[in-house]
Amino acid sequence: MSVTAAKGFVAAGVACGIKREALDVAVLIADESAATAAVFTRNQAAAAPVTLNRASLERDTSKRAVVINSGCANAATGARGVANGQAMAEHLATAIGCGADEVLVCSTGTIGPQLPMDLLLDGIGQAAASVDATPESAALAAKAIMTTDSVAKQSVVEGAGWSVGGMAKGSGMVRPDMATMLAFITTDASVDHDRLDDALRSAVDVSFNSLNIDGCESTNDTVIAMASGASGVVPEPTEFGAAMEDVCRDLAHQMAQDAEGASRVVTIELTGADDDAQARELGRTITDSALVRSSFHGGDVNWGRILGALGTSDISIDPESITISYEGVVVFTGGMQAFYSDEALLAGLETGDFGISVSLGDGSGTAHIVTTDLTPEYVIFNGERS
């Protein structure tokens, strides 16, 4: 169970025909207006739903619902795309008896095509009529937001009388920079908008913003959090923030495990940067490199590619102060290759996931970056016509 684990929320997922024989419309509805926070892509070609949601939340941070379609991103669709996004909100608002400005909209899929509005509006009506709070309905909603995902992604963390649940989609075109991934988080904790917003932004930084599947930031990246307050419990701020972080980290890791064509999940721990933001940016620079991620596929201890990627950053580095380790084995330190058993280390990296540590110096900044290998399967998959 995910987004309906928290009291005060119902969900549904249905098939309306945008995707052939697959669920493609989801709704997430709060029983009453809920405190809502969100973070969005910084991509300058942001899709119509992102533009609409930003404006809606600037007007009011209390929302009743979110409607999501998959199979069409409604990105690069001009004024017609904006109007179609507004029509989605209006249609769900009419169905559940609230104002259109209380409904947020999200889309995911291929960039460029216009939404098939006749099919979509019918699907929204079907979804609104079939919502409930069961785990089955939450699972259908999680499946309906999938595009190239092979599995639905859900997570729940239980607090003392309250809970946080979430669902997400994304397996390719994923390098979030939030201020084609979507995530929706619900909680029945009694928290106001400001506390929810602070907890969400902090959680996103160490989870989705620390995930890099292929170095390609989407036009539609959105994470929305809603708090119903239905539990009546006011959690301790640190505990609430930790629960939000746990859900977001879990969803981000599930996205990495399901990455398009990937065969390995690689985690990179960076320490010694001036601050956490610097460590995270350097980690993302490493994982932007196709050369680095190709070496991950072969289980190659090619620390030179990591060092070279670090050197391309605008952030100042000192190679003499850097230490790089694979699975706990130091391979580079003090400006040169370390002595280690190449044969033993390569045997340990032959298959499966692994971890790399990069110490940058003596600063307090740290980051935990999750990425994957770059495989021939990824290239073949993304070289095909959409």
C-alpha cells in the first residue's frame, strides 16, 4: 500500500486508451483540502502541467486532488497543451465537487503529441467514480503512472499514529534537478504547509536529486506531497523529516533498480566537500559521464574516468587530496594509483551491484549518489522510435 496508507486519501487507476491495453490515468484525492507542497524540474522547456501547477500553488497551497496521465507528456504542446491541462483539472474538479484550482495535473510519456482529450476526459471520469482507500486501488494508481517502467514503485513508512506513503514512476530520462520522473507523497500527519514544504525539499535533495540514471533531465519532473492531517497527530519535526526522507530514498532506489537497460545499481559516497550541495553536484558530474557509466557495466576499476569527470566540474578540486575506493579497496590516493590486487578486485566486481567511495578532502560536505551502468540494451531501447 502506498498513497492510500495515510488516512484521508483515496486513489484509482484506469485505462482510457492513451496507451494500448494498459492503465494510463490515475487520480489521487484527499477527503478534504490538504496542505500541499511540490518541487519541479528546472528544465527551461518545462511541460504545460509543470507551468500550470507552479501557478496554482503560488495562488493557494491547499489542494484536493491530483490527476495524472501516462503515455503523453503534454510537453512542447503550446497554448493547446496548457488548455488541455486546465481541462483535465476542471473535469476532475467537477467530478469530485471542488474548484479547478484545487486540482493539480501531471503528465508523462512522449514529448510532442497532443493529449487525446476525448479519451482522457472519459478516463478521468471513470477514475473519479472508482476511487477508494484500498491497497488494490493504490497499486492500480501506481501502475497507471508508469511509462517505460517494468514495475510499480510504492513505499510506506509508519510513524507513531501517523504514516507517510508514496508512489513514483521513472526508469529513463532521469536526472532530477528539482528545485521523465513523477512522485506523489501523502501523509496523515498534522503538519502545515511550511513544515511539509521544508521536509519535502530536504528529502528530495538526498533522494531524487541524488539519483542519476542517464544524465537527462526531464521536462516533467514533479514531486507532490499532500498532508491530510487526518491522524490528528503532530509529529516531532525531526521524526517527520526522517520518514519523508525514507520514503523518497526508497522510491529513488526502486527507480534505479528498474532503470532502462541497466544491469547494475552503483552507489557513490562522496565525502570531504565544502558542503553537501557541492558533494552532490560533484557526484552528479561523475555520473553524467557516459565513459564512467560504461566502465560500471564492465565492472572495470577505471578510476581515471572518475577523476577526469571530477576535473570537468566548475567546482575546484585538488587531485592530491582525492581518494577513490571501489568496494572499500583504495585504488587512487595522493595523486596517483594505489597498490591493490587488481585481479581480486575485478573478480568482486564481475557481476552485481557495487559501491564507490570518493573522498575529496577534509570538508564536512557529503552525498550519497545512486546511478546505474550504461549498457548496450539502454542504447538499443532508446534508439528505437517512440
